[in-house]
Amino acid sequence: MQEQFNVNIRELRRNLRMTQEEFAHTLGITVATVNRWENGHAKPSKLARRAIERLAQMRSAESSGPSF
């Protein structure tokens, strides 16, 4: 289960076309933290998970463009 979560973080970051550095900066965390998440050494807190979800939703809305 933990492994799948790490893959999801990495895939999300790559789908957003962000480096670990950009992803970390956007979330207000360190690059080392993102690296630990992606390598299975740690998992995001509830607060971090909410921030990741908001980022994913925001980027998804941006890519879909304005709706008329």
C-alpha cells in the first residue's frame, strides 16, 4: 500500500510537469521531503495530503481551460 502511494506522488508530480524542487516549493516543503515521499521513507501528513489534493485540482482546472 505504501509503495502505491509513493508511485502516485511521483506520477502526480510528473503529470504536473514539475521537478521535485518546484513541487516542494509550491507545497511549502523541502525537496528532501518530496524525495522521502517518493522513495517510501516517509508519507505526507494529513495537512500535506490536502495541499497535494488542492494542487492537483487547481492544475486540473487550469488545464481544462475556461468553460462557456
